[in-house]
Amino acid sequence: MANPTVTGPRGYSLPLSPNGLSSMLTPPPWHFAGEVVMVDYRVDPERAARFLPPGLTLGADPGAAAAVFAEWNWCSDDGAELAEPQRCQFAEFLIFIACEHRGRPLARCPYAWVDKSVPMMRGWVQGMPKQLGSIHQTRPKLVGRTGPRPGEGGRFDGTLSVNGRRVVEASVTTRELVAKPPLLHDIPLVHTKTTPAWIDGEVPGTALVTSRVDGVEFSPIHTGPAQLRFLDMIDSDFAGLAPVEVGAGYTFHYAETLHGGELLD
Amino acid sequence: MANPTVTGPRGYSLPLSPNGLSSMLTPPPWHFAGEVVMVDYRVDPERAARFLPPGLTLGADPGAAAAVFAEWNWCSDDGAELAEPQRCQFAEFLIFIACEHRGRPLARCPYAWVDKSVPMMRGWVQGMPKQLGSIHQTRPKLVGRTGPRPGEGGRFDGTLSVNGRRVVEASVTTRELVAKPPLLHDIPLVHTKTTPAWIDGEVPGTALVTSRVDGVEFSPIHTGPAQLRFLDMIDSDFAGLAPVEVGAGYTFHYAETLHGGELLD
Amino acid sequence: MANPTVTGPRGYSLPLSPNGLSSMLTPPPWHFAGEVVMVDYRVDPERAARFLPPGLTLGADPGAAAAVFAEWNWCSDDGAELAEPQRCQFAEFLIFIACEHRGRPLARCPYAWVDKSVPMMRGWVQGMPKQLGSIHQTRPKLVGRTGPRPGEGGRFDGTLSVNGRRVVEASVTTRELVAKPPLLHDIPLVHTKTTPAWIDGEVPGTALVTSRVDGVEFSPIHTGPAQLRFLDMIDSDFAGLAPVEVGAGYTFHYAETLHGGELLD
Amino acid sequence: MANPTVTGPRGYSLPLSPNGLSSMLTPPPWHFAGEVVMVDYRVDPERAARFLPPGLTLGADPGAAAAVFAEWNWCSDDGAELAEPQRCQFAEFLIFIACEHRGRPLARCPYAWVDKSVPMMRGWVQGMPKQLGSIHQTRPKLVGRTGPRPGEGGRFDGTLSVNGRRVVEASVTTRELVAKPPLLHDIPLVHTKTTPAWIDGEVPGTALVTSRVDGVEFSPIHTGPAQLRFLDMIDSDFAGLAPVEVGAGYTFHYAETLHGGELLD
């Protein structure tokens, strides 16, 4: 970019600036490592189906769903954000529903909340519908009597509040190890990359996209009984994904590196 | 959209949902009314020019800039958000630099911060580079000795903090009425609508866009001497827009309705 | 205080420091000016009585209560805080119940929430049970279509959330002026100054205290119909003050200066 | 308490309520477990001495100080808070200076910040000068490349912001185990329990108090080189405790149970 006065300001994202230093988002790859508290549950299959865009079907296990709490570290490829804990940490709550594309099992994320703006915006670049919420989950310590030890089982709670209202509460008591990760955390996500219409005559773009991920790492995975409650229903669409049955809970640490997206053909 | 079970989930923005009820953003028009504390200032014209994309030039008054604090109410066309003060209020800090497109005076907003996620995301739909920050400004009361009266002059202060660091401080003492609004608050904004590349081979979209606005309303406008300081410089691109000279301050209330965007030809 | 190495660090409150500069609280007087949204309501008199300490009775109108939202500016006698809007502003939600001491009408504040730590701690110095919450209320603007004008009637909403749960919602539509302030905002407050026991054998101090206030100022007072709902009940004691009947609403600006406390004899 | 209508509302702290259920603070004992990032440093002994009340002297190592970041879980004796992660977690930043009382080595905490109101208020009950701030520190994960593993050495960063200004930054790279805890985290704290004057003629109470602690537990303690910077100086008293020399850093988990206070005779 030899002549910036010709080419103008630049950056992976807004804000654009002379040397691209002000971009809110760094370009991928993005590295993540987090503590996960997850609950398998079931939704009404008919209501779940209405969240799937053309091209996706409910697949082999209609109504399979999961609620996922996670506390993440993230960093760009140079790791610069790790020196500033306020920037490299965020908490997340996700809902997954099982689906298929041409027989390939995928997970669909109809709702997601995070507690920082950078991961929220990064979600929208991917087509992941992240909004801002207040998310908390149990944090293990190596000593004392205030809860579980890092990497071990025990009681883990998670809560989501949105706009000052409590939306989701989960409680998992993990008691034994399990060899395989819970299915919905071990298959690719499929998002609808969406561009809201703004300019007159603009047709909003939408495209089905999966992610290119590597560096996947699971810690030992603990499982046990779980509780899951949806309290404030936000709106009647969201209410369609409330639990009709609650399954097993899981706790584990998980890492991945996210490189970009791929169109589903 | 006659058959949603065929066409899939919908909404003006993510999250898409069966009836479009979960969309984070409502479609325009969006109505705004806010209290503004504004400081005219000057930047180094050469550094300002490096923030302008091809097609824009500095124009008749190279280096003219403004720092704008505002506390807004907003609502959709049905006014539903007004019943929930937590949702319809936000604070904003903007930098404007004067520019021209084919001789037409415009304002360019290279940096913007808000304290809520909905206006942040709405900014990105327009190409406005809004990030999350902590923004505060003087709030008048009708009684007592804690500052000015609503709609009158007096001392107004504004502060911006980002990631726990103080970035901007302004102080305006307005003493007299002025007939005309400050120029940079009275000309159209021009944004670069930007789509970060995500999918392999994707060419990031960029387009110069202005906004279709009506319902503009100014309260009486007060003016007087001002101070403006940039403290933490964030990055060396941002530092290029630090004040080299500080001009007059202004306080006023302002309203507008935002309908959509128009491509600059 | 000639020899600080002998007398040690000082300050009106913690933290004590060599020159008293670090004290979290400035000494009174404290000046306040705020916008008030208030709803008269009634509680079960028997349950209200259980919130009154010995020496206080329900008085002439058993079960009279009020819910009060306010957005305040405050400053010390030198006004220093006004230059920093982040420090001089806070929002508050209060419950008042009517009571009497030896025939003198007083207001009792069994619950209070603010959104900043300095007014919270200042409350405890007085015996006012302030906790941290998230409080929002309608903010008028001079222009536009996003709500009422400053100092005029219209629709005003208020919300209180505590620990991510919505606790109180109020809505007032004020339509006419009223000559007299609502009673519970126009009589002295009586608090129980309370010191939790910490040192072995310590008997917690409690004392009935009113406040020395002057500089009281009311803007014109608007009144009209109101709604008031308690949602999350926090605990079964708090639930005892839920509305059994909702009365009129009021909006006004109010100022006072608080000088100190007086023991009720 | 047979007749609550006679004895009135009760509680360990404000708010008092019929059955004591609304008390903001639960009575001790309080159990704590946390992750600590600590930096030994030195202050100007003469300036440190001015922070000591009568009865305390600098002792054997004048000017020894420490900066301590910690992320805590806490709970009451019944553990009820652990089911609500939002309530049982808080972050803290402390400054310690070494001192002596009649030859007994003690640690003095002239400044402390936490990010929740309950631990802040609990601090004041003890005489610990806790204020609200924004505190962040590195969080280890069991997998991935975003930082250290729980309970192991590595790079740990900590930051403190107050009122939107960055006040302290620390960085510790722990590389080896050390047998003994850092001295200032292994001796009793001595506080000045302080009651601000409110009622006319009131003499503010002050008393030197230590704490009754048991259940102390340290994880293995890692040590290594450290950096520590004070950025915004808040006030000129606080500036007196800025580092003149920076020593070793430490990372460890720590637990204790706090039972109450004891007057220093």
C-alpha cells in the first residue's frame, strides 16, 4: 500500500485509519481457550425447525439442543491482547440446536450473548447473532471451600441476564469423566451471514457459512446431572427454544483457532 | 414473506427468528433526540487528509474538526423502546472532520464511541465506526446549585474513557445565544460502509454513503469558550486527530429521524 | 493538626491518608439536585408496621407508601465534583413508608438502591440502607419525539434491577400541575444508624436519626395516573412492601442540602 | 426475638427487615478462596510512615510494600452464595505496607479497591478502606495458547482503573516455586475501624483492629520477575505510595475464613 493518500484509510474493520491501527477487530486467525459449562436439553422439534433457514433440516435427532456457558481468553496471532486482561477475556452464553445440511450434522446457534463488544462484533462478521448480556459462571479455585477445583468435577452454576432481567439459569453437578465431548460442541457451527439493508434498493445479503477451525483441544470432560431454566422469555420467538426436557451436564476446558468462513454449497 | 416455514427465520438483523421478533435492530426509521456538548477544534490538515478515502478532500477549511458529546433518547417508529429507559438511552462521543465531495461540504466521522450495543451495531450498518466506551456529560436540573438549567447556558463537561483509560476531556462554558448551528453539526455525514472479509476469497465491500435524515430540530444554541484535551492516545493513528487549536464550545438539544443511506455517486 | 507523624493519617472517612486527600467521602454539607418520578401506593399496614423500630408507629395513614426514582447531581460545598460528570451523577430508587414519632409525621426508608458507591456509603453514614442496583428513568429532551420536555408533564417510566433481575417497574403519565408536593417527599426521613458488630463482645450501635436539611427547592409538580409493579421479590421480607393499591404519580425536580444528623429523643 | 413488633426490624447490617432476611451483609464467618498476583515493591519510608496511625511503626524493613491483585470466591457459612456466581465472585486490588505494633510485624492496607458492593461494605465493617474500581487479572486455562495453566507459573498481568482512569498496571512472569509465602501476605492485617461523624457533637470512632482468621491455605507459590507501574496518581497522598523500586512477583491461590475483629491493645 505504497500511497495511502491515494488508497485512503484502511483496517480489517471499522474504524479505518491511516495505518490500520485503529481497527476494532484484528484479522483472523483468532485463538480461544475457555471454561465451558454445558447442558444438553430438548426443544419442541416443530418450533426448532422454524429457526432453520432453507437448506438445513433438523436431522437425525430432532429437538436436540444445548445451553452453553463459557469464560474465554482470546488473542490475535501475535498474542498482544493477553497483556491486557480486560481486553482478552469475555463470557458467553450460547444456544445450539442440532441440524443437518445434505446429511452432514451441524450445530445451529440461534441465540448468543457475550459481555464485551469485540467478540460481539466478531460474531456478526461470521453470521453469529451475538448480543450483549451479563453472563456469570462458577470459577474453580485450587484451595478453600468455595467450590470446585480447576479441571475437576463439582457443582457449576451459570446465569444469563439481559437488559436487567434474568433470562437463563443452569446448574450442573459433574461427577464422572466421559470419553467423548457432547455432540453439539463437537460438530461445526453453521451461521447465516447477514447484512441488514441500509441503502435504498439494497437487498440484504444472506449466506450459509461454516468456519475453518483448527487447534481444537478438550481437557478431560466431566459429566453429571443438570438443571436448566428459562425465566424471562424476552419475546415469543425466543420462548420457542425453552427446554421441554433437560439432559446431562458437562464441564470442560476447550480451545480452538478460528481462521475464517466457508460457504456451504 | 408468505410462508415462513419455507423461507426460514427472518429479521431486519441478526438474530433471525421465526417471526422476526428477536432481531437486535429494528428497521429504520429511527428517531433521535439528544443533548449535545460540542467543541470546535483544529487538527493538523495533513494528518486529517490521511483519514479521507478516495473521493473526499479536505475542502475549504482544511483541519476543521469537532468533538461532540451527546446523551440521546432513541426509538423505532412505534416508539416501543421509550417505555424501557434502559433501552432507549445512550451516550455518544464523536469526532468530526470537515471534508468535501465534488465541492459539497460534508462531515467525516473517523471515530465514535457509544455506551450501548444497539446504537453501536446500528452505526456499523451505516458505516459509522462506533465502538463501546464510557461517556459522561453534565446533566442540567431545574433547581438547586449543582449546575446549569435545562436549555440554558452554563458550564458543561464531558469525558470519554475506553478500556479503563481516560481518552478525552472537554469543558464548555456557554454564555450567549448564537443564531446558526456549528457547521460540522449541520452538514451531512459521509461514511464508508465496510464489510470485513470473512469467507475465503471475499473482497471486503466498501462504499461511500450519506444518510437520509429529516425531522431535524435544534433548540436554541448557546456558545462560549471551551477546553479540549486528549489524554490517552489509544494508538498513533488516533493521535493524529488530537487538537492543535481549540475553538468555541456549544450546547444545544438536537433531534433527527434517520431513514436510510444513499450511495455517493 | 500540627504533627501528622504523631496524629497519623486522617480523613472524613476511609481511606485515611497523610493530608486527608484520599477520603472516599467529603464531609457534609452535600448539595443535591435531581429529577424525581414518584408513585404513591399502599402496603399492608400490618406488614409495614414490622419494618418500624421501637419509637415509631404507623401514624395517621397506616400503609401509606411511595416508590421514588431519581437522577441526581451532587457536590461538596466547593462544587469540585461538578467538573467530573462521572462522579457527580447517580440514580436512586427509594421506598418510603409513612410513620410517626411522638405524633410527628416522618418518612421511613426501608429499602434504597443507588448506582454509585459514594452515595451508597454516604447512605450508611446516615443510617440509610442503600445498596447497589441498576436504575433507569425517562430523560426529557427539549426537541424531537422521544418523550417529554424538561419540567413538563408526560409519560415517565422507571426501572430497578438488582443482581441482574428486574425488581420494580413504574410508569407515570403526568397531566396537570399540583400545588403541594406529595406528602412522603415533604416530611423528614428517619433512619436507624446501624453499626454491624465486628469486634468480640461488640454491641452493634443503633440510633434513630433525622437529617438537618436546608436549601429545599421544588420545581412545579406534575401529577397523573401511575402504574407500579414489583417483579422479582428478592426475599420474603421485601415482598411485604409490595403494592396492594397504586395511587397517583408525580414528576418534579427537587434540590436540598444535607448538613448532618440529629438524634430523635 | 419473641416479639418483633416490639424489638423492631433486624439484621446483621442495613437494610433491617422483619426477619433479618434483607441484610446486605451476612454475619461472619466468611469463607474466601482466590487467585493472587502479587508484586513486592518499595516505597519512600518517610512517606509510608505518614500513613501509619499512632501505635504503629515501620518496623524492621521500612518501606517494604506490596501490590496485590486477586479474584475471589466468597460465601457465608451455609455456602448459599455459591449457587449465584454473580454474587460470590469479586476482584480486588490491595496495597500493603509493612509495619509493627509493639514489635509484632503486621501489614497495613492504606488503599483497597474491589468491583462489588458487598465486599466493599464488608471492608468498612472491618476498617479496611475498600472503594469500587475496575480490576482485571490473567485467568489461566487448562488448554490452548492464550496464557498459563491453572496452578502453574507463566505471565500474569493485572490492571486497576478507577473512575475511568488507569491507575495501576502490573506484570509478573513466574518461573519457579518458592517454599514460603511472600511476607506481606503471611502476617496479620491491622485496620483502623473508622466511623465518620454524622450526628452533631459526634466524635468519630477509630480503633486499631486485627482480624481473627483461620482455614488459611496456600497453593504452591510461584515466583519470578515483576513490573509495577502507577499511572494516574488520583491524589498527592496516594502518590506517596508509588514504587521507588520493584521486587519479585508471586502467583498462588489462597484461602481463609474470616471470623471477626480483635482490638489491638
